[in-house]
Amino acid sequence: MARRVDRQKHGGEGVSKAEIIELRWLGAGFVLSLFSVFFGIVSAYIAGLYFVLSKATLALRVLAFFVLTMGFLFLGGMAISVTDIIEVLTADWDNLKISPAKGQVVHAFVSQIGGTMQLYFVGAVLGWAVAFIVYVALGYLTFFYRWPQRQAMG
């Protein structure tokens, strides 16, 4: 569980609106960075499958899939470690009761359904589901799919 330091108990002020907004943007940037790295790993692996691994020996395919697995485990560990922080930020954000400015359609919609925590959990479940499906698909393409023979140009 994430532990939150309440500055009011320790003689300081509570977390300001500006600090929570800044941390919220930093958290969103971290999640986007994780997605970007995930997309890069998957794209590179697909290119490697098409150009190299489709003709490679079993040992090379096992090694490549092992490296892919380690990359996915690292990204999963990073996602788990940031989960506690994002949960605290989401709870603090909901407690601020920031009223949406004119034109903030998404913020108004999120406020009506009762905060952002539900959306966070839906996003997290979808993210893990996509990662699992991609991992299984890449495993199938690595070990079971029979790639068609390409004709040499010339």
C-alpha cells in the first residue's frame, strides 16, 4: 500500500492544488512513456520476426523471446510500482473538488460519474489485457506460425 505523508500532521501545510496538478501531469507522462517503450519493443520485435527470426533456429527464437519476456517483465514492474503513486494522486485529485472550467468537456464528464478512480482502473485493466494479448500473439508468431517464403528480388 502506498503511504502518504500528511504534512499537516508534521507541522507543515497540506499538498497544494498546484502540486497535485503537477504530479498528475508527471504521472500521465510516466504512463505515456511506458506505453511508448512498450510500442517500441513490440514494433522492433515484429520487424525482427519478419526479417530475421522467421528463418532463425529454435535457439535464436527462444533467446529472442526470452529477451522480449524480460522487457515485458520490466515494464510490468514499472507499471506496478507507479500504481500506488497514481492511486494516491487520483484520490487527492478527487478530494480537491476542482470545478471544471467552461469548455472542459472531459473533466465535466469525469466529475459526473464520480471521480477518476473508476477510469483509472478501467485503463489499467485494458492496459494489462492488451499486453497479455500481444505477448501471446508474439509467442504464437515466434514458435508456431509458418512464415511464407519470400522471393529474392533480382
